[in-house]
Amino acid sequence: MTELVHASLGLRGNCRWRCLLLLFMALPVWATPEEGTILLNWKGQMSNGGKLTNWAGSSGPCGRNSSWFQVSCDGAGYVQRIDLGNSELSGPLVPELGQLSHLEFLSVYNNSFNGEIPQELGDLTALNVLDLSANQFSGLIPASLSKLTNLGNLKLKSNKFMGSFPASLLQLYNVSELNLDSNHISGALNVTRILKLTDAAATLYGQSIGIVSLMNNSVTDVDYQPDDLLNTRTVFKLQGNPYCNASVPELYDDGRRCFCLQNCSITTPQQGTILYNWKKTLSNNDTLSNWNDMADPCESNPWFHVLCNTNGYVQRIDLGSSNLSGPLVPELGLLSQLETLTLYNNSLNGFIPEALGNLSALTFLDLSDNDLSGSIPDSFDKLTNLTFLKLSNNNLSNFYLDSLMGLPKLTDLQIQSNNFSGVLNYTHWRYTIQGAKYEWFGIYSTLVNNSITDVIYQSNDLLSSRVVVLEGNPYCVGSPDLYDNGRRFFCPPMTVSITSIHGKRLAIIIGTVSSALTLVLAISLVAMFKIRAKRTFRKLEVEYRQKFAEFEVNPEPFLYNDLRLATHDFNESTKLGQGSFGTVYKGTLSTGNQVAIKKLKPITAAHGIEVDDFLNEVVFITKMKHRNLVDLKGYCMRGKERMLVYEYVENMDLEQSLLLGKNKEAMTWPVRFNICLGVAQGLHYLHTYAQPRVIHRDIKASNILLNINYAPKIADFGLALLFPDEKTHISTATVAGTRGYLAPEYASYGELSEKADVYSFGVLCLEIVSGRKNIDQTRPADQVYLPSWAWKLDEERKLKDLVDPSLHLHADEVKQALRVINITLRCLQQIPDRRPSMSFVQTMLQGDLEPNEIVFTPRAMVDSSILEDSSVIEESALLSGPPSESTPSAESNGR
């Protein structure tokens, strides 16, 4: 555009005016008065439009300085989104709304709008979401709505619509559920005709409406053929209709049992039948060779990749990276006790079935890296136990995630690299999902690489520490305007020239100083130095954020001065611990939030952590998101100084609380057992789901932090060694770890695998059960090293003597403690391959697998090298005298 202006200045006559005209035509349209008039006329017909007071002005809702309540526009100046849900409004919908040709989102749910739906709404062909639920609309549902073929989400429930079922809406093949609950739809429902229409749509478009819900209407009868009951593509819900309430469904009444009870077969299919039938729909299913229709997956010969609980129900299906292709079938929703479903990195396609919302026990769902399309099912709002949901790298669309916002246990949501489009209402998200339990909100990669075109936000939203970064979305394309605070907040630094912005401000300040008085000059110079400091920080921040962006993480940058104030200039009284890489301090930020600040030793040529090591630690710790891992909040850089800022964990570490007796009275058996289980779950995450996978290498009591509820959090990833998926063992020249916890093969030969962590976990659990350190020189010779004593007691059949005598256990707790010891002994096998994986350890602790099902060698020879008197053992230490020991509780908060 600048080149065009320069060219025009060198021309004469009509050419100059033509160039200027072209320049004017290239500018975006900033006002569409006709659309503003439509909305003002609509407002005028509302009887309670108090919240729409700022719907005013001749420039319309899309003017350069306009900000109409809950209205947003696209880049061309057209109304794109109207979100008036829960706004206490009443009145009709006006026909002129059908002229908003660029409207993609229209929601008026939970108001008191009334009257009939205008036929003209069928002209809104760009519409993706139409939510008219929970109002007082009446009359017939207009057939013109069937023209809205881009519609992915249609909500019409809880109104007063009447007449027969609007079969024309079945043409909306992108809508996964047609919900007309709580209306006055009456007459007979022709299921046979409906199924023909949905089957035709599925054949033509590859997808169709999967659920027809008419609960609490006035349907009196259903026309169907027997074969219709075998259809699994479309589910009908008719509870609360006269058809279902006429009498208790008889056994022979297949129609009522199917449409009123959602039981469309004589008996619920067996879980083996469900999985075998699914297998038949999948291509490249060689990994499922022992899945057959003549056996149950939980009988004596377990099916590959299937784990069952003690009640004989399928609890876990792990089929990640199995080269499978085909659909997810709705029948999977009948696996009532399924807790984990892992299907990442396959070629699965089609919709995510609404029926998966019936998996009420589900805690972990990973469907990432497939070819799934459609929307996230509304039924997912019933997955109240779900903690981990990974849907990244698919073709999902229809950006409407309200069904996920109310999930009370969801802590990890990954939906990046899909096709979510439209407008992100950041204000709505921010105020709807506040609270620490929604840790996924604000994670850097949650929404990157989608198709979001705009963001709705208020100015105070930009002060939030929870940032949704939108790199890779159309919203971030191009150079943001100097005053575009939104793009500077939501888009990563590599697309925003922060340095140039600050440079312009600095030039303005210098220009002002040249004509100022001496006093003003002094004040301005102070301001200039502050800006230079911020500019230096910003420049460095950009460099580091570019590095972080490569790994899709977004740790918060902290200013050194803020951390200095938080710790009273790193006062000794705020010191929590000290270790080989630095000192940990407790800090209180200006917001009142408490953090643990790990101040690393200064970087020098001879000692300390290099820059790349620091970057790697920040990247990989930030990527680790699990309830049993300590959470990295951010980082700080100042010259050669580096600091890591962690969440503050209230109840010290396990060594101080239990082994040193500072809070032993709180260490009841239920607390100790939950610590064992939580550490197992955290290690299982590191070994299995972290990308790339992680070996901790230094599992010990002082690296297990305890929060306010004594839930464990694994700390100290500074020594973690990352290994690629294709490698299971690594030889290291340097052995890093802590005496007493090291696996024999690692301490003696530097052979490292995840089984080294399993061994350390076994030692840790013995400490938890016994309440003593793994090495205690004050005890008799045969009891000095805890694992050796445990093996001795096992041979003598006296394992109960290992239990902490200060615990007063009842019979069930004694049984559970002995079970933990038996699991622990399997972790302490001399040969690494005979140790169970952390996945199996977790399963055994949960009671879903018996320890005697794991191959077990009763006695393990203990390599003396693990007793080297060193907190951190280097290879040379195994061949020479022991170095001195460091502070026992090193890095206790933030390691």
C-alpha cells in the first residue's frame, strides 16, 4: 500500500486520481449502516432491552470505534457473531435478521424471546451455530432452516414449538444431534422415513444426524419396521412422551424398549461382541489378532491391548500408534466401566459418536493424530470424571466448546491443529472457567493452528495471566496495527514486532526531551531508562519465546525485580532448600500468589548450567502437565542469571514430613497409600504420555512434594533424561541420582531405562510403608539398607515387621500395606526386564491386577555400588571414595 501511495505522487492528471481511487477501494469497509439499522429495529421491538444500551450510533456495530454489546464483526466490517445468551431479553426475532449475510453465530438461549421463527433465518447460509433454546418460541419450525447446510450446532429445546416432527431438518448433515426436547411436537413419529433420510445423507455426504432427541414432547406413536431397531447410525430418545408413558414397556415391546429405554436389542451386547464388531469395521487390524467372537476379553486369555478390572469389565483400551483405520462405533459407549481409551496416531475417521458421552467412568481419552471430523459431541458434558482429553491434529470443526467448560475434573485439554473456525469469546471463556482446576485454559498450545478469525475481549482481559495463544490462526496473520492490543496479547511475539513498537515510543520520548526543561529532562531520562530496560527484556523475551514456540509451550516471563521483591531480596529466611544446581526460595508476588523460585547457579565457563540446558529444562518441564507433577509457572533471565518459577506446594516434601518426622502425625496409612499411588501415576505419565518420554533418574523422598491435601507432586526434572520412542535403553557416561535409590544396572554400568525409575520407586515405597530412610547406619547390620532387609523379611515370611510400628492399622489396612510391599518387591528385581512397567504398577496399586500375575524372582542380589555415600553419584565416585553429602531436603519446593 505504501508503494502505491509513492507511485501516485509521481504521476499527473487522471492517473493520480485513479491510483488514489484504487488505494481507497483497497481499504476495509469499517461500517455497514444497513446491518446497524437491522439490529436497532430488532432492539426497538424488544420489551426489555436494557443490556443493549450501547446499541446506538450511525456508524453501526462495525464502525471503527464501535463496541456493541455481544456483537462482533469480521475484517470486512460485517456482523459475524451475535451472542445474547442469558441477557434477560424478550420480544420476537425480526425477519430482517436474515439479511445478515456474513453471520456465523447466533445465540439467544435462556431469554424470553417469543413468537414464530421467521422463514428468513433460512437465508443465513454462513451460519455455523444457531442456539434458540430455553425461550418461548412457538408455532411450526420453518422448513427454510434446512437450507443452513453449514450449520454444525442447532439447539431448539425448551420452547413451545408445535406440529409434527420437522423431517426437513434431517438435511442438516453437519449437525450431530437434533435436540427438540421440551416442546409440543405431536403426532406419530415415522422412524422408517427418518432413517431413510439420514442414510441418504450419510451416503451422499459421509455423515448425518446421529441423535434425534424428542424427550418431553407429545409424540403418541412410532412407525417403524423391525429392521429399524438394528440401525446403529441414528439414536432416538423419546422419554417423557405419551408413547413411552402409556404403560410400562413389556418385554415383547421392542419399539418402546428401543425408543424409550435406548435398548434396541433383546439384551445388551456383551463387551466381547462390541469390541469384535468394532474390529470388523477397522482396516489394518492385525494388532487385534486375538480379538474374536468366541471369547470374552476379560477371561483367562486377555485380549491384546485390553485391560480389565477385577469385576471382569473392560477398563482400559490402549491402541495408540496401531496403524488402524476406520470409524469409532457408537457401541463403545456401552463399555460402562471403561476408564482409559487411547487411540492416538492412527487413521480413524468419521464423527466422534455421541454415545461416547455415556462412558461415565472415563478419565482419559486420547483421539489425537487421526482424521476425525465433525464437532466435539455435546454429550461430553456428561463425562464428569474426565481429566485428560486430547483431540489435537484432527479435522474437527464447529468451535462451540461450552460442553467442556463444566467438566469438574478436566485438567488437560488439547485441541490444537484442527479446523475450529469463527470467533473466540475470550471474555466468556475467562469468566466461565476460572479456577485452578481448569489448568488447560491458558496452556500455550490449546488453540494453535486452527481457523479462528477474531477474538471478543474486554480491556481488563488483557491483564489476565491466563493467555490463550492463537499462533497459526487467521487472526494472527499479518502485522498487527500499532494499537492492536488484542493481537499483541493473543499472538506470539514472532508475529508481532514488539521491539519496533517500543522503538517508536522511545523516539517520541527523545523528541519530547529535546524541548523540555531541566526538571522534565531528568524525569524523562528516568522514564527512558525504564523503557530501555523493558525493551531489552522484551527483545530477550522474543528470542526465548521463539525457542519455546518450536516446542509449543508458553511459560510466563518474570521480571528479576519482581522476584527480588517477592523474596525480600532473596533473604535467607525465605530459603526452602539448596541443591547441586542452585537454591530454592519461597516468594510472594504482588498479586498475593505464592511461588517457589529456583535460582540457578550463575553461568560460567567452568561451572553451572549452559543456556541450552536452561532452555531445555524450561521447555520440557512446561510440557509436563499432570496432577502429580510439580507445575512450572515461568522463568526469569537477567544477565547470566537464570531462575525457574514453580507453584508453591504447602506441606514440604516427603522426606521432611515423614522421614524426618516434621509432620509424621499427618502421615496416616490412607495418606501414605495415596502418595504411593500418586507417584506411580505421575511416573506412568512421564514414561508413557510425555512427548518425548521422560526418565526422571532421581526419584527420592525429597523430590516428592506434598500439597495442602497431601497429594504428591514429583519434582526436579533437572536430571531427567529424555529418550526417543524407538529407544528403550541408553548407556550414559555420567550417572546422576541419589544413594540408596539407584538401580544396580544404572549405578554399576550406566545402563539407563525407565525400569531404573521403577527400581527407585520401589525403594521410595518401602520408605513410605516403613517410615524410615532407605539407609540407616544406626540399625543392626542386616537392617541398614532397607531393600536388603525387606528381602530378608520376605524369606522369613515376616513382611508385616516392615510396616511402620507408629501406624495403628485395622485388618484391611494391614492387608493393603502387605499388598504394597509385594508390589514393591517386584519393582526391586535385579534384572530390569523383570520389573513391571509403571503402567502395571499403577494398575496393581489400584487393585485391578494382582501382584502374583507379574513374573517374580523371590530374591534380588543388591549391588554394593548403590550404597556409595553420595547424594549425586558420578561415574568416578563408583571407583573412588565418596564425596560429601549435600543438604538433605535440597530443592524441596520447585525441584
